[in-house]
Amino acid sequence: MPPIPRFIIDPDIARARTLDTAFYTDPAIFTRAKEKLFAPSWQFIGDTSQVPAAGNALPFTLLEGYLDEPLVLVCDAAGALRVLSNVCTHRGNIVVGEACKLMHLRCRYHGRIFELDGRFRSMPEFKGVADFPSAADDLVRLPVETWGPWLFTTLDMGDGAARSGAGSGFRDYWGDIMDRLHWLPLEKYVLRPELSRDFTVKAHWALYCENYLEGFHIPFVHAGLNSVIDFGNYTTELFRNSSLQLGIAKDDEEIFDLPASSADYGKRVAAYYFFVFPNLMFNFYPWGLSVNIVKPVNPGETCVSFLTYVADESRYNKGAGAGLDTVELEDEEVVEAVQRGVRSRCYTHGRYSVTREQGTHHFHRLIAELL
């Protein structure tokens, strides 16, 4: 097998070239990104309404089809939220098969029982087994963090194996966003499943993210969005593992009612577009939040889940946060065209706009650093 190429992105955006097209076309690189980019990151796993009371358990697969990690979200007897491996430590069977309420976790294969916090409790027919039980017989516990009602976990369990230069602490990924929006009434955000949906994009996952990370294309691709956003005042701010694109409204369009304590007080903010490396978008509008989860399928296909949280029904689907399905389809068309282009023998690299593509340059630098 040929070695993985080394990617180098010049920190000076004025001199830098974009990622080599091998990143988007080589199956080995696509696979390597699982452990180098995704496993150490903090992934969105839903909200507290999924396990509202002690004993509630919800099995799920983290980035199904890619990381494909079987996990279970549990509210334990003390009311604490836990994210546990959903794989029995005896023979590897899946422990919890569906959402339920229970007193303990019991593997249906051979009857091994675990407490709701993952600790081994008992196992039939195991008398005489040496050095049993041990800590290895507990279900693996993953970190779980909250921001308001929203839940996050990581496969980086602190042993250093999945750690990288990006830093694995929750605040290394989410702290800048939480601080910037400290004034939001998070208790008002309610998931609306009927407004949420998945999209299949015939393109590499990173091409979808790159498109999101620059507003450069808005006047050329999104006529509707361009009519409500002041493109001349559209800005990008870079953080360690995230970035913010700040959408400023044109006259008479929907804007946030910002308190004096906001860093953006006095601005006509129509949208906060937050990207968290490597694959999450939290788009805040005056009406609420659109969470976009970019899920790699293969080097030429991506699933994007749009989850809608409404905080103010009276403002829903207005301003920059209106017609999101239309914006998505416009993005899909251009990203799928780029997917065809990066396979060309005539193209290997591009250059960055110094004024408009800071977010994409930042994204590429993180990829190059971690790979």
C-alpha cells in the first residue's frame, strides 16, 4: 500500500495552496481521517429530552456508517447522564437494543448485568474464573458534556491514543461559541422533528464543509440569502477548533435582540454561523437553531442531517433563516460539481481569497496538522 501523502498548508493565506486533491479521492485517506480527525473531536448526540428521567436509556450509533461506534445514552439512578459503550464486555454483544426504561443494563446473550453507570454487577456461570471481575468488565464510559439542552461526546477517552494537536478538551472545541452566546435563552430551544430532515450529497464530506466555511459564494449561488444578508459586512472569525461567520442583515430584515453584554451589541446580526471541526454546524437565527451534522459515507457521498430547534415560533422561517431547504439544494448542486472537478487530471490545487476564504484555509490547516 502506498504511503499516505503529507499535506502542508502554508499558515500565510496569501501564499497558501489548497489541499491536494488526493485528500478527496484516496480511500486510504478517507479511512485514516476516522481516527485522526473524527474520533478525537466532540460530536453532537442530541439533547436531554431523549433521556428525561432516571432509568431512561437510548442506544445510538456515533456517525453510523463511518465511525460506526455503538453507544448508549443513559440517565442513571442519581439522575446523571452517562454515555457508555453499548458493547458487552463478555462476548461483544449489543447490550441495549431500543429506547427503554430499566433498572439495570442486562445483556440478553448470556445475562451479564451492569449498573446504569456502566459498572459490572453480576454474571451467571462464572465461578472459578481467575481475577474476575476487574475494571475491564465494566462498560467503557465516554465523556459527556452539555451546553444548555444539547449533549456532546468524544471517543477520545484520555489515554492519548486519539489525542492530537487540536486538543481534546470540550472547551477547546465549544468554549468560544458558548462564551459568545452566553446570553441566549437556551431553555427555550425545542427540537421540532417534523422540520428536521436528512440530505444525501454526492460529494466528499470535506467539500461540503469547505463550501459552508466561506460566504464568498453567496452572491453567486444564493440569490435569496443574498437579498437579506449585507455581503459587504459579512465577516469570519477563527478560533482554535471552530470558526464564526457573522451574517449582518440588510435594512428591515429579522435580527437578534442583542443585550448590552453581547460582544456584538449594536450590530444588526441576522445569523451566527458556527462551524466546529471537523463536521458540525450550529446556525443560530432569531427564530432558533439549525444543527447540521455532516456524516461521511464514502469518498464520493455524504449524508447531512438538519435538526431544527425553534425558540421563537413567531419568527420562524424569516430573514436569513428562511428557506433553508432551498439554500441546501443550491449548495448541493455546486458542491457536487466540485466533486466532479477534483477528480480531474488537470487540477491538483487552488489558491485562497485572503478576504473571503479564511475559514476554508483554517479548516485545511487543521486537516493537514492532524493527518
